[in-house]
Amino acid sequence: MAETLAITVHPSALGASDLTVADAMRQVLDMIELVEKADQVEGSEDARVIWRLKSATTNSPFTVEAEGWSSDPMISIDMRAARAKRTAKEAVAGLLIADEPPEWMDGAALRIAKRLFERNLNGIGQTDLRLGEEPIQIFPASAQIGVISLEKALIDEKLSAPNLRRTEFGSFEGEIIAATRHYQSPALIIRERLSGDRITCVLSPEVAHQVGPAHSWTEIWAGRRVMVGGALHYNAEGQIAKADVDALTVVDERIVDLHEVRDLDITGGLSPSDFLNLIRGSDNG
């Protein structure tokens, strides 16, 4: 028999009409996502638990029942689904009495649980979770305890995370997509080639003169691929947030005809296999 779970969302007793469709649906989705996070603790990569809709009641209170299925029909996941429910249930129950979050709850799981509890403080009067024989009931008072525990855990996580904020002198390549100003200084928005991030590049007076006046820059520079160099300012996550540019070079792109490549005598007349044997050495290793 497939494993099931159920989530029931009650409106606030002070205003039954305050419960919105968005809050009710997001409460269900967040709880399912938390169970899925719990499944990843010891889950195998061969298959994963998919929670399919079994039933739903649209009248108040709003109830959704889901059934666990395997992503691979050839692999049974009943025991795994039961373990994921138990792991998520123990985590939620502990947070409601001010226990510290379990180690498996990473930053993403902590934020999911925090959203789950916060809705019980605004619009949702009670959330019932049936993840086993004994249901868990989340009321505003216990939800407040859970929120405080999670906020502390999120602060601890942030303090323990490495801070990669720094400034380095270097360069990167990208495509110019817009002209702007940064605190009255001329700047360009450049899409970095590898990450695709949009980076504000503040231009030195010399580079600003090279780019030209704002009214004509689009005719010359829009869409151009460039290499910029200068002081690169990284954020706490280690991504380039801003650059103070003192050098800008256009990267010329030329379409190479395939015949030009074929005409290159790279191997000196040797066949590909002979050439590979030559550069590998006498042992052909």
C-alpha cells in the first residue's frame, strides 16, 4: 500500500474570510517540498519519491492528500517515503517546542519551514499535518516559537558561511547591453560571458572618453563583445557585483570558413593516428 500524507489548512478564527487561495496552496506546496528535502537525506539517486495528488477538498478547511510514487516504476520507494515523512515530522515537531533544527536542514529547508510557520501568524489559523499515526497541529502560538528557532538558525548559518566579499584587479569578458550612470559616473551594464550575470561597470574618464557620448554609444558599442579590466568588486557569494574599469578592449569575432581550417597543415603531412603517436611518445601511452 502506497504511503500517503495529508495537509489541512484552517482559516483564522478571527476572520474566516482572510484565508486566501495563495496562502492555502503555498502552505501545501511548502510542506511537500520539506518532505522532499527530508527524502534527500538518505535517498538513492536511482529513484525519487514523487508525491501525487490523491484527493482535495475545496471547502473550508482546505485539505490535500498526496500519495507517494516512485519515479522509476521498477523500484519500490514505500520504505523511503515513510522515512521521509518521519524525518520531516520529527523536524517540524521539534521546532514547535524550540528544539534546534536537525543537521539535514540546510538553508533552503530552513527557509521553507519558516514560511510554513509564518503563514500561521497571518491569515492561517491552524495547519494540520498527517505524516504518520499522530497528526501535528500548528497554531499561531507554537508557530511563533518555530519562527524564532528558525530565525536563530538562519543567523547562525549566515555567520558560519564564508564571506567572499573582496576586491581584486583583473579582467572579464562580456557583452555590452546598456549604458547607465552610477552615482553620476558613466557606466555600462555588461553581461559576463561565463555566468551571464549583469555587472555594473563604472568607467574611468579615459575609458568614458573612449566609449564616447551617451547619445551615440548605442550606434558603436551596443551588443559588442569586450574585455574589461580594472578593480573587480566581489559580493559575499563570490560573484562580481561591480567593476571600476580602467581598460576596455573590443573582442573581434571573425567567422572562419571550414575550408580555411582544412587547408591548415597542422600534422605536417602525417595521418591523424601517426600524429597522435608522435606527440604521445614512443610508448604510445
